[in-house]
Amino acid sequence: MAERQRVSMVGPPIVTLLLLIFLLQLPGFIHGFQPLFSFSANTTTHRVITQRAMLWKTAEVCRDIAAAAGRKFNLNITNSLSAAQVLTACSSSSSAAIISNVIFQTSIATVYFSNAAVDVVYQLSERHHFDDETFQIGRDLIAAGVSSVKESVKLENFLAGRVTLGGVCHTLQDFYSHSNWVELGNKAPYSVLIQPDRPLENLAGPDTPTCRNCTDGKCENNILPDVVQQQLLTSGYFSLFSSAKPQGKCSHGGAFDDTSRTDPVGGISKDDTGSSHGFLHQDAVSLAVNATVELLEDIRLSVGDENFLRLMGVTSSSVLCFVIDTTGSMADDIAEAKRVSFEIIDSKRGTQQEPSAYILAPFNDPGVGPLTVTTDADIFKGIINKLSASGGGDIPELSLSGLQLALTAAPPSSELFVFTDAPAKDFHLKSTITALIESTKSVVTFLLTDPSRRLARSPQGQRATPMTRSDFQLYQDLAATSGGQAVEVTKSDLSAATSIIEDSSAGAVVTIFQVTQNPGRPENFTFAVDGSLQNLTVYITGLSSLTFSLTNPAGVSQSSSQTNGALASITTAGNLRRLKVSADNMTGSWSISIESTNPYTVKVTGQSSVDFIFNIVEAHEGAHGDFSLKEGRPLTGGNVSALLTVTGSDTVSVTEIALVDGTGQTVNGSLQSLGDSNFLVTFSNVPAGDFVIRLRGEESSATSRTSAGSSSIQRQAPTQFKTSSISLTAQGNTTSVEPNSTISVPFTISITANGTVDASATGDFTVRATNDRSYDSMAPGSIAVVAGSNGVANGTVTLTVPSTAASGSDVTLTIEAQNTANTETNYVVLRFSVTAKVTDVTRPVCQEVSTLANCSASSSLCSSGRWEFVANITDGVNGTGVARIDVRQGNGTFNTSTVAGDGQNVTVFTYSASCCSPTVQLVAVDGVGNTVTCMARASTTVAPTEAQTTAPTEGQTTSAAPAWGMLESLWISAFVFLLSQ
């Protein structure tokens, strides 16, 4: 093969970065299926392919679980499933609990945004797109990624698993767009791509011509007949800067592929309907969906059904996350955290409101952690029950370090609760915590108790003084940014304040309205309550002198002096007032009037299946341009775009999406519908400030409890985001890192005006780079934009991952830039998956030992007979060993034992069942997640049955290689075959 013609990744790293950023702005540069959006009805994107496959496989898994439990599964699995439909069908509860699909939809979005990022991070890497006939190294990439996903799930690090999964899906999907697999007439996926222990066959040799010239711009028949006849596999060559390619080889094609202008001219890409082979675009899409389903099935078999559904984000409830100060004065607080967590766990176990995971991040001084992330409530109870108050030294504690650890471990849009009675010793992390809050859209509530009982651990033994107002202000600022609250309460009243934790764990909690007034002023606020809302609750924080009045749509009012009035019951704990609205008919326009000149907050929540999620994206302009996820703050004075998805209802008519600042001023967005309740929203000329996104519309569906069946709807994203005049971009050349390695992350700082770089500007900036694992890192402490630099300065951060880092874990790197006046900050948050080299790719072997049966041929007599199946399962001399055996089908009993044989351990599987359950299917998993599926069946026929993996379209099958055994009963036979062969 000729030397590849892609741009060489040499020279200063920042030069490569700037070149890539420039290229991504060019029209038509992105190649591969469109990442996120297409405004052509006949073009399908990576986002749609990925979501379709995830919903399909998730529905299949839920269907199988329901069948095994004897429950009905009320969903017809098609290509047009929605997240709400799948989540509802997967619900095992028959109760009338409100189901929110926000977490499920957010999890899917995490995967498809990671998928789309491959076209940014790895645009110049042929193996990530199967260009240039890079089949072997492309498959190696998939194998490493799949192994990392399985390891992440094993560690219950589902977020890292989703991020890695998205990248794997992109490469796998691009194979069907960039290779000639479709043109060879194949109707099923190339399963060998996810089975690295099988050989890649019929690859076109490096000197084998594969294409001829397209004629008059038409490329329908440009693949050579000999290639088709011999079923040789090839893919198109692609280069931005050189027209050279191996003689006779196919090109990718398109305006930016220089090789497509060298004989043989043209290309074979099926990226969209306008591509060289765009007439086969939908065939490639169908195969890409099926292949993704097949990949997800492989992961499912490895991790098990429950963990697979957790990886997909199938839950309607959020995590329960505590960050707890364990220093000497915190005994009462720790006891209350135990009480409220135990109450939540015990009352919600087995219900739709059971937390999806449990996270605990204790902090002391000087230690932080260890971090606990588990889906097992009993493990969480055991660990939190062992917490005790001790140590601490001086008064300030490492509260922000503990919070940083939790923020990077929790899924996006989680709510975290911080218990402390001390100021933050690590207050320098405030901007880092702010960046993580904005990036993850997390809500943080601080439960700040009176530290008067805290004994100073100094030689003098003096009692501590209470936190100063500035100490509280740091926590209040972070709470306001996140949409949480800073509750100041005595230790004796803490149990009354923790009601907010119980409220948030109710499930399907949505924010209707929220405002922070600092400085405070008298104000009247209005908000709309729609018919889908239940359990309306109002939270007000402020000094005890604050008064308020709540008024319903009928004009009935209740003042703050009435603890049990016509509208609500009011409880007070420290600076928190909690109004539990009791009115039966809540629908309509409400108002709340606040009288205070001191700072205060107001938050209105309820329970509803109707909500929205959003992600800020940035455009790559051009006829074939697209969008990618925006990291960091949008630029002051520029345009801001967001992908917004309405969840829980397909009958919401969106009338307004607006940015709302702290004064109530709005910037209205223009909406472009993308179908399926997705909208691309553009806000023009966004000024400086702190903003939240507010949605307004009309809701008319069965969820509405109004007599007319429709009502005005209002929702608000709790987390604020800021604009900045500092542009900070950082891009490593990888999203994964091996243990015992160092990566370099180049970054660029520029000064902007009205959303564009100001080439004449100069300035000095402080640079901070932190990571949540405390891994060694190096970064410049400051950087200067000097005259003549076109308003740009460059730098590099290095991050070293130790050899002890576990494969499947991750590390989050936050890079910040701040001007010298401390008035402007911007950041990027980069998550790297830790992926060890894959050394064991061989699947276990399942070999039948014996099958014995004493069954009658008459089904009416099946209960009187039994049959037994015995198999030996091995993983080879150099394998990682059989780690787990699951029975996926069969109502019998089984046991396993281990014996030595031929230099390897042999796991003996013995299964026994009634003849009324004549089939058993087992999955054996080795130490790194390689799987083999075996089936045995007692039947009255001897004909083998082909194993089949369900897929969205017809024709997707997995071949089966039967291994036969003899039965000892008349007309009864059994066979064993490997479904994964």
C-alpha cells in the first residue's frame, strides 16, 4: 500500500489544532454520516442511527425480562420508537407513578454527542472512519473501545461507558458508509468487526485495483466487476491536501477529497443522499443500525441485563448523592444524613422512585474520599453507616474538593447535597466547581449547620466562631449557579431542612420557576402551572424578616404568617421556607409577592412527566456543515445555538424558548423543528450576563388534568450559564488514554468582541488546570495575548495517568482561563476514558459433555420427566478465565464446579430441568467480557435451528455451529450450538 496521504500530525501541537479548527469551519468538510442534524428528509445522521439502535435493543432487553418474569410487554418494537414509549414499556410497576424520561433521554444524548465528537477530535484519523482500507486497525479500535465499555460497566462507571460507547458506534457505523460492504450485496452486518478473534477475510490487497472512473459525475458502477465478483472488501481513500493514492484504488469522494480527482475519479461514500454513492445511503443506514444493535447485544451478554439497562440510562429516578464533612463537629449532621438516606432507600426500594445509583464523597482535612458509586442500596447503607466524625485540624475544610469528586462521578443533571458546618479551605476551586456545574448541569444544595458546637482543634482549645457572611456567600453563589439552595440551619433543626432531599427523590421533579435576587428588592413573580403537574412545592430562602404572599389563579391568597392556610402548609427551617401546596385545582397563572431588601431565592417545583433537556452546540458553517457539542461558555455578543428536546409528551406545542437573566430580561430564540420533539434554537447577539433557559408552550394530552384538556406550560432549566468575552478552546488528539501514559492537550486563548476574535486585543490571563483524580499535571500558570498575535495565545497542558489507573475508569480535566481583573472566565471540561491495551480477545469455548433425558414425546406428560445437560466451558491457557455464567433461557436449576485440565481450568456446567422446559440457553463470560452463548434442547426432532439476533430490519442473522450429543430416550434429541460463532 502506498504511504497514506492524510495530513501528518507533526510540528507544534497548537499548529495542528488551529488547522483543524479552521478546516471544521469549511463547508462540506465533515465526512461520514452527518453527526447530529440533517435538514434533508432523506438523509439520516449518526444521532438518529445511534438513538434508533439504543431504543431498539433496550426494548428487546425489557421484553425478554418481562417474558422471563411472566409479565406482558405492551410495545410493538419498530424503527420509530420514542424514549418515552420504551421507558414506559420497561416499567415493571403497574402503579400510577409519574414517569420521567429525562435521564433516559440525557443518557442517549451523551452517547450520540460522543459519537459526533469523533468527527471533531479524530477528523484526520483514517482508522476512526475505516478510510484508506484500514480494516485491521479500525477493528482493533472497536475492540479496545468495547473492552473499555465493559470494564466501565464492571466498575459501575456508566457515564464513562456511554462516552466510550459513542465513539465506538461512530467508527462501526462509518464502515457501512465508507466501505463497499453494501455494494457487495450484503444484507446483514459484518459481525467480524466486533469479533476480533475471527479473521478479516477477502480484503482487497494493497496492489489490487478496486475502482474505475465515474462517468459524467455518475458513480453507480465505478467499483470494478472483479471486486464484486470476488467479494473483495475495500474502502475509499481520503486526503485534504494530496491527490495521491494507490493506483486503481477507490476514493471517498466529495468536494474536499483531493484523491477523488485522481484516476479513478469519483468516490464510493454513502454519507448522505448527495454523496457519490448516495443512492445507497439508506441501505448503509439500515446496516449501520443493525450493526449497532449487534454491538449492543454483545455488550448486553457481557454485562448482564440489569447493568445493560443502567448503561442505557433506563430509569425515571435520579441518583442519591451526598458530599459529607466528616470532621469532629459533624456527628449530628452525619447521623441525619444516615437517617434521611435510610428512609429514602427503605421507602422507595422496588418502586419507580428507587434511586438509580448511590454516590458518597466524604471529605475531611487533609483527606478527601474515598468515593463510593454503587447501584446496591445495601452497600451504600453499609458504607455511610460506617462514617464517623473525627479529626479536621483547623476550621476550614476541603468541601470543594469533595464536591469536585462527586460532580465528576454523578451523571449529568444530578442533584447533589453537601453537608458541612465549615467554610471551604479550598475556596480556590470555586471557578473549577462552577465550570463542572455548568458543564454537567448539576444542581447542588448546601446544608450548612451552625458551627458553634465545633471545637477548634488548636492547642488553645478555643471554640470556633460561626462562618462569616463571605464564607456563606461562596456556597450561596455555587447554589445559585446550579439552581440549588444554600440552607443555613441549626444542627437541631437539620431534620426539618432535609425534607428537600426527600422532595427531590420523589422522581419526575421539574423546575417551573426559579430566581435569585441579590441584592434583594420587593418583587412580584408569576408562573404558569399546567394540568400535568402534581405536588407543587415552593422554596424560599432569605432572612427571617422576609415576608411573602402566594396567590392562586382564582385570586385566593395566603401570607407568610399563615402556616396552614387555604393554599399551602408552610414549614420553616433556618433560612428556608417550604410551601407544600395543597390546592386541588392548581392549573393557571400563580403569583408570589416577596417583601425583602436582603438577598433571597424563590424556587417552584412540581412532579410531571413533561420537561426538556438542552445542550449548547456550535455550528460548523457550510452547505454540508453540522453542529457539535459546545464546551465552555458561549461568547458575549455572539449567537448561541442549543439542541432542545421536549420529553414526556408529543403534544406540547412550544411557543417560546428564551434566555432569562437575573433581572428578568429575556433574549428570545428562533426555533427550527427537527422532528420528534427536537428543536434547534438560535439566540442572537446574547449580551453579557447569567442566564437560564425557559420554555413556554401549550400542553394538550391525557396528562392534563384540566377539563378542557389543555393548559399553558412553563419549565425552566435550573442551572445557569454565563457568557464570556474570553474564548478558550482545547482539544487533545484523543478521548482515551492508557494507564502509565502522558497526554498533551494544546489550548488556545483569544479575546473576543461581539462573538468574534478581536485581532488587535492584548491581555494577560491566569491559567488553571485541575483533574478530579489528582493525577500529575503540568500547565502554564499564566499566558499573554501580545500585540501582533492576532488576539490569540497558545499553551499546552500535560496529564499523566499512572499505571495503577483501572481500565474502564476515567479522568476529568478542567482547564480555565481568567483575566487579570478577575471579571471574566472561561473553561473547557474534557473527560478521558482510561483504556488498557486489549490482550485477550478470544471468546470462551462451550463443549457438550452429555445430555440425558427421560422425557415422553407427549407434552401432556412432560411434568413427569426430567432432563440434564452438562457442558465444559474453558477460556484457553492464556485466557482470563471464566468469570460468570448466566442462564438466559430455561426454568431449571444449575450448578458449576471448577476442575483442572490440560493446563487450564475447566468450568463444569450442570443443568437440570423438567421436560416441560426443554430448552436452556447459557452465556459464559470471561474476565475481560468476551462471551460465548450455548444452547441445549430436548426435542422430538433432530434438525438444527439457526441462532438469530433480532435487528430492526430483516436479514440480520448470526450463524450457528452445532455441537451434537446423543440422548438416551426414544425420539428425544438435543443439540448444543454456539450462538456467537
